[in-house]
Amino acid sequence: MRQKTLALLLALTMCLGLLTGCKQDAETPDTTPTPSDFTAMELDSATAWAKHDVDDVVFTVDGSDVTWGEFFYFLNGMTGSVVNSYNVNQMAFDWDADVGEGTMSEYLWLQTVETCVQYHVMDAHLTALGVQLTAEDEAAMAKQHQNELTQYAGEGATEADFDKVLEDMYMPRAVYDYVNRVSTLYSRAYDTVFGRHGELMSDEEIAGFVMDSGYITAKHILIKTTDETNTPMEGQDLAEKAARATLLLARLEEVKSDRDALLALFDELMAEYSEDPGTQVYPDGYTFLPGEMVEEFQAGAEALGDYEVSGLVESDFGYHIILRLPTTRDSVVDYIDGVNDSTVGSYAAADAFGKLMESWISDADIQWAKAFDGVSAKDVFGT
């Protein structure tokens, strides 16, 4: 039933997003290189890295230093990922290409700045809010480090061996430790400030989020009007399906004035007759945003008040009988395993945390060191 799109949250693989800004003039001939004349872009990270000392301050965030070691790690990783994407697709990489947010060079620089700013405002503000790492967090970090030491440096590797691996990645050990600590602090902040699933948010805050986002929760009984090959039914088969749906709706109409009886009967009929396999995963109903469900189901659910039942709603799937339910903090949006599911509360907490982060970032005082003021990625890596 659900028609969801997948959000690809891959911070270092933004090639598709960048290409959307590379519009070519209609009168300009297509100069995209063919495989026979394509030359891959070579990023000289070693020379770029050596231009400054690891502890040189690039800029400060509310007085907190962002060093060259930290800044270059993110800039190099982000730039290398984009360059690699261009090479894989045999496309000419151009520092000066217009990518919608300035040139490619300016865009990569800005993205790196924003990444560093996020880490530093989180570090300062979360600490100020009293967010602290627990013994469990420390143990998890130690376990993660041991796994990474073995994965990247090999069995029996020493800390010195691991430091060498980090050096080859242009990631000073201090930066590795800092990123891991702040990332873990960020994760802990959900439990401390809002609750992992919004447990610490008020009912009013949850209700406001539901209203602003447009979440709807609804169950349905689906009587399919397609066969095993998704071919629409006709004749007697279709008539029997319509008759069954009509009969089920009539039974529900008889008890609609008694909420408890209605809920009990709806669940009984849904378990026995509904032909939507998603009901097994979402027995308490779907919780969805506008545009995530088929149009007829969406419109049918929107037209109902809480605990109201629709008439027969027909879509390409078949006949739906929809029961609108209240959307609460515990309404499951994305089923995972029955324990770690993403709920409305989860998304409300993420939304509130995101807005809090935005306010911290917008209020941050950034002061550039003279050597880096006005610099872009192209200046660092050369042409």
C-alpha cells in the first residue's frame, strides 16, 4: 500500500545533487567526453595537505578552534568522493562549474565549513545542556575503536599501526577521537533532551508536530480486485469481491455508534478478510505523510475524523474500507523489528533537535584566520 520514496542520506556522495545544478545552454554543443577521450581527474591530496600545519587554525566557531587537521579531513573526503563519482561516470570534473550554489569549488568548501560548524556547536551546546557520555557510551566507543583498529590495521595491530592508517586517510588521531566523541554525544542527546522516541516531549509538542507535518493514521480492510498477476478482475469474480466489501461495510455500519464495538469488529474483520500483506507488519494501522499512499486511500483517510469509517473506496488495488485513528507519539511510521521502530515521537524528536541545531548554527560566531579567508577548494587542491 505504501508508496514511499527512499531518502539517500549519504553526505559524501552528492554527485546527483550536484549534477542537477549543471544546466547546459541549449545552443552550446555537448562536450561530455566519450570513453575514448576521457581523462580521469587526479586529486593531489598529499600536496594539498602539506600546505599547512595540522594545528593551524582555519576558523573558530564561538571561540572553538577548527584546525587544518580537522578541516582538511572533511574537505578531502568530500571532494574525493565527488571527484570519484565523476571519474566513475566518465564525466569531466570542473572546479568552476556552476552547481546552483556557486561553483563546484565554492560548494565543496561551504559544505566542509558547515560540517565542522555542526560538530563544534553540538559539542559546546550539548555540554552546556548537561548531556554527558555514560559508561555504556564509553564502552561502545571503545568497542567500536577496537573493531576499526582490526578492520583497517589488521589482526594484532597496535595503536601506532592504527595511527599510521589514520595518517594515510589524512585524519589526525585527535580528530578521530573528537568526531567519535561528538557523534556519540549527539546520539546520547536524544535520550537526554527529547527522548529517543520523544518521551520527554509534551503532548502539546507532539500534537503540534503532527499538525505541522500532516501525519495521518488509518487502518483498512482491503478486498483486492486483481488476481495473482495483478490483472484486474472482471465479471463474476469482480461482482463477488464487490459484494463481499459491501457486506463487510454493512456490518461495520451497524456498530459505528459504539466506538469500542466498532474497533473490535474492525480488527476482527481486518484479520479475517483483508488482503493487504502490510497489515501483518502494521496491525495498528499505517501512519503516513501526504503523498506516501495511493491517491484514493489518501483522500479517503483525509476525509474522515478520528474513529470514523469510510464508505467503499476504490483504487487500482481494490476496495478499501478505511478506519481513521488518532496519530499519537507511539504511532509506528517505519517498522523495523517491533522494538526499534521509528514512531511519530521519533520523528518529532528529530525535527525538534534539527530546529535546535539550526538555531545554534545560525547564531554561531565564525571568525576566519587570515590565511584562509576567501579561500575555496580549488585553491587548496590546485587545478
